[in-house]
Amino acid sequence: MRFLIDSFSPEEIKKVLEYYPAEGVTTNPAIISRERRPLKATLLEIRELIGEKMLHVQTMQKESGAMVDEALKLRDELSVTPDGHDFFIKLPAVPEGLKACAYLSKKGVNVTMTAIFTPMQALLSARCGARFVAPYVNKLDDVGDGEACVEKTARLFEAHKLDTKILSASFRNVSQVTRVALSGSHYCTLPPAFFEKLIYHPMTENALTGFESDWLSAYGNKTPSELMEE
Ligand code: E4P
């Protein structure tokens, strides 16, 4: 499974990119609204930071024609590659979204179908040409089983040889991320602070403390590279 950053904060995105293998950025209206930053300037700043990595931005339009217009406008503004392959318009998994998805996909615009809660929403999206479907794992866990939705979607895509990728979103704990990775999610998108939760383990810290004191008692403050020069 590959990783994306779910954030509208250039500072936090920059920090994650420095340490973690993130392949792009996703945003959504809730994340953007929480930050209260100027939309265009901030999206352009994020684009600058990530270069040609993927950027996913959601439409706020309700009707398919307006979704298409917004997608094309956003792609023009926010893509830095000549073919626009670095930009993904996020469309909701509703009939108007599907209609816009089919049209945009045929035109070569990348679509991520979002707010996916069932395997059938995912299958319809894939058949309309979506590049990604985004199941909301924790929101589903609140009422049922997020991992099951990911696992069934992965089986459907495999059985019917569909290229659409699963981009799992909405997590509250590390176990949910592990479980969707094992269940066939191709990507997940995580808030910046989540990356630290994935790498941290107290026993790793203990192991390092042990190595430190063993080394100190044998070689003092000299490092292996210093000792190699003696
Ligand atoms: C999708 O774009 C988001 O990752 C998702 O809505 C976040 O879900 P949460 O609000 O449960 O964290």
C-alpha cells in the first residue's frame, strides 16, 4: 500500500515529505475549511511543494455539467504536467458525480470518486472510469465494517480486472491502516500526525537505548566511522 497526505497545511505537508514516503496530497472541503487559508494561494503553495506528485481536490458543485467545468478549471490552475496527470478531481459517489466521472475520464481527466461506503458504489465508479475510489474506513467502522468494504472492493476489482485503485481514507488508529493494507487497499491517505503513529513503537526506543549504553561502555563517545579511521 502506498501513502498520501490528507492535509491543507503546507507546513505540515513539507514536514511529512521530508521523512515519509508520501506520493501526493489529498484535500477535502472539511480539511480546507478547518484551515481557513486562502484557497488558491495555498493550493499553489502545496503544488510547489509536491512538484509532480498527485494532488486531489474536491468539487463543491452539485450538477454534473458544473462539476465538469470546475474540474477542468482546477486542473488548468493546479497541474504542472502537460497532460494533467498530476491532478485528480474528487467527485462524490452520487449519480451526478458518476455522470461527470464518465465524461471527464473519457476526456483524460483523472477522477477520484469519494465518500464511498459500499463496494457497489466503488464498482460503478470504476466502470465510469474513476482512477481512484476512496472508501471512508473509520466513518464506516462507526456503523459497520470499513475493512470489509475495502476487502470486497479489492476482490471485485481483481475479479473483473479493473485498474481503478482503492484509496482508503478516514482513519482513527493504526490497526485500521494495517487492516486495509492487508485487505488490498492500494493507497491510503493520512493526516500528517498519523505518520508518526505508524513509525513509533516504544520497544524500538528501548532497543535504541540499549544499543546506546552497550556501545558507550565499550567505545565511549567514538562512532563506528571514527573508529574505522584509527
Ligand atoms: C476524505 O477525503 C477524508 O480523508 C475523510 O473524509 C476524512 O475522514 P475523517 O473526517 O473521518 O477523518
